[in-house]
Amino acid sequence: MQPNALIKARLVISSGSVKPDEISAIVGVLPTKTWLQGQPVSRAAKNRYEENGWLLVETNRDNEASPISHAIDRLLSRIPVKNLRMLR
């Protein structure tokens, strides 16, 4: 691994019926990114998202102690405990 490379922990929730704002309400956290079914994947892309999506990202540098576990811990710590139990 390259020194100072970014480690990214991601939580992705996708659904054909549940909208991103509903997911935010359930999870209790504002996402890093959302998208709607049928929306272009990017401005230049011709392909479109097949489902609604909700993304939460936490990054960590690899020069920190246990970079992967720290990124995962920080990601999960952003979600209220009561909501984590509900997501099981």
C-alpha cells in the first residue's frame, strides 16, 4: 500500500422503492451522496441508476494505526446506536 493512501469505509443502501430521504430518516444520518432511480450515473454517462441509493463514506490515511478499523469505527459511530439495532 502506498504511504498516506486513503482508506475508505462505505455503507451503501439501495432500493427500488425506498427514497434516499426515507433512508436518511431511518438511519438517522445525512449521507455523503444520494441518487434516484433513473438518474444518470454522472453528467457524461449514458447509463442510469437502476435503484435509489444512499451512501455514507468515512476516510482514513493508511499511516494511522489500524487505518481500516478506524475508518470502519468512525463510519459506524456516526449512526445512532438505536438505529444500528433497527438495521439488523
